[in-house]
Amino acid sequence: MGRKNRCEVARKALLSLVPVTIKENIAFRHHCFIAGKEGEQIKKMKAKYKVHVDVPPAEEQSDIIKITGLPANIERVREALREKVRQLEVKEMQVEMDPEYYPKIIWMKSAVISNLMDKFNVSIQFPPRGDVTKKSITITGCEENVEEAKAAISEKINKMVKDTVEIDSGMQFRPLVTVKFK
């Protein structure tokens, strides 16, 4: 109760303290980059902006991310998400390599490639197993991270040396290919 203009100011002040939920439309392909490994980026965003961010499970493949919090905080989160999407305008890059090295690189996948994917926040795909016609792997992520991951992978590939050794196993000669690291 009171004067109309003061009541309106009080009403706006009270409404700014009521949490609301909005739906932000962000392409599903960006969700894994926005969430980060084990939701790490979302957790940081929740703490920084004091909001709840709900990214739907991957099985749903939904483009909708729900944000709950105070209106002022929600607007800051929306801007942060939009900026992240601008940065994530996904870039794909091919890294050329001899298909003979695929098994060695894939063998390293659990140790080296997974670490590179985590370190640079990129996705790394190899051609289907047994397909020796494709001579490149695909790195997907934001441009800066893709460039850094490509450089790191190229460095690993350049450290590999190919030697052919013939071994006399009775009456047959079989070439043996080994890959060594410098």
C-alpha cells in the first residue's frame, strides 16, 4: 500500500528477488563443450553466477538448456553462454598421417589422445577400423584449441620413426614394421 509510483518500485524490487526459469536454445552439438569434462564448466558457471544450469542428458539430444535463478544473474549467464557458443563455432581440421600409424596412435589413445582431448577440450576421431583409404584424423572444437591439438598430434606423429627389418624365419622372409619414439 502506498503511492502508486512507490508501490511500483517496491513491486519491481520484490520481483527481482524471485527466482525464474528460462529456456536457452543452444545447439546440442555444443553441449559437451559447454558442460566440460564431468560438468566442470557448468559447476563453475553455477558458482560464479549463483544460478542452476540444467543441461539435458545426451540421450535426449535436446537443444534446450534451462537456467534457474534471479533475473539479473540469468541475463549474465545467458550472455556468457552466447559468448561461449560464438567461441565454439566448431571448426574441424584434418591431420594427415600414414594409415600404418593408426594402430600405434589408437593404442596411445587411452594415454595420450585422451589427455590431449581433455587438455585442449576437443574431440578427436579416427577413420573406421580397417579403412586405410582415409589418411587423416579429424579434430573438432573451437578454432584456437583445434590448432593447438593439431600441433601436439603432429609433434607426436613426427616423433615416430618407421623401420623395416627382414627376419629370416626358416625359408620365408617377412617384412616387420616397427614404430619407435625418438
